Amino acid sequence: MKIRILGVGMGLQHVTAEVAEALSGVDYVIAADKHEDDGLLAARREIANAFGVEVIAVPDPERDRDPARLGVETAYAAAVRNWHAARVAAYEDVLRSRGGTAAFLVWGDPSLYDSTIRIVEQLAERLPVDYDVLAGISAPQLLAARHRIVLHPVGRPVHITTGRLLRDDIANGQSNLVVMLTGFLDLEGLDEWSIWWGANLGRDSEELVAGRVRDVWAAVLAARERARANAGWVMDICLLRAP
């Protein structure tokens, strides 16, 4: 058996020639089915259908999102580990029954805030399977292109983090941050910082806002709700830079 982990950016228009060639040679795609009318599953079906590849939708296990537990880092990590273990078991059943060459279509790029590689590593411990990874266009790349910016000042670094860790990162001296997984975003006290924000990048429901936080934060919140209403889901990202 073989598994191909394929970065597909934010949709069919971002599928590279390398990934397209790989998709043409797989037997089926495995995709998580998170809920009824799953927009991300539909996007993966769109890509697979363009290459004539069957999609095996696997009901996604429930994840513990208890806010009382997620405030504790060890509890959050344990919840994610349990969720991944349940995914591994579900995907193992599919691979054992079907064999052949399977693909996972990773939104954005597999290297950034995606656990497909970790899950496939666990599958490789249980099954006689080989796997490879092909890169995709990442959300930070697309954010920078949409806003026509460079992600860092001249000769300076950019720090990639999550909304949940943002306050700690700023307290530790970070002043130029790409923030992904922004559901926990807290910008209190950052009124004079600059923000370049985007949601559902590359999709019909794309939204963009840029400016000083104090001037545009209300517009960001409104745009986020428009993206959710138009797509049925929202995935947003931003660059934050200190004055």
C-alpha cells in the first residue's frame, strides 16, 4: 500500500503540476466528513472529481472542545492526541479493506498546522505502507499575495503561531506574527498594531481587511461572519505587526 499526502492549497486552482500528476495515479482519496454539508469535504470532492478519483468520506471522530479543559495546555494536547488516535483507527479500517494507493488532500500545505503527516506516521506503524508528501500553497503565502506585502520587515523574522498562543508570544517579545487558527484571537491592548487579515482565501467567500487594529477590528468581525454565512465555514489568518 502507499499513501500520498498532497497539499492542495485552497482549491483546484492551487493544485500544482506535481500534485496533479500524483492525483492522476492514486486509487482513491480519504477525506474526513466532519458534519452535514461539510464545505471542506465538498472542496476536496471538487478536486478529486477533476481527476476522476473516488472520495471515501470517513465520519470524523468527535473532539473534546470543553473550554474548561482546553485552558490547560496538557489537557488540550491530550484531547488532540485522543482525536488523532480515533482518526488513525478509522483510516486504518479503510486502508485495510481497500489497499492500493490512497491520497489525503491537505488544505494549504501539510507543514503548517495540519496533522495528516502525524496521523499517517501512526498508520505506517500499524500497516505495511509507504508514504510521501508533496507541498501545497500555504495560507500565509496566499495572505501575503492578496495584500501585496512581505511577511516580515527588511532583515527581520516572522513568527508563526496560533490565536491561542498569541498573548504568550507577544509577552515573550514577538512583534511580527502570522496568526493561524484564530478562533481564540484576543487583540486587547493592540489597538495601534497593524493587521492584515483574510478569511476563506482563494474561495468565492474570500474576505480581506487591513489597517490599524483599532480602526478595522469591527470590519474584521463583520467580514468573518460574511465568510461563514457565504460558505458555511470560516478559516481565517492574519499578520500582526507592532507599531
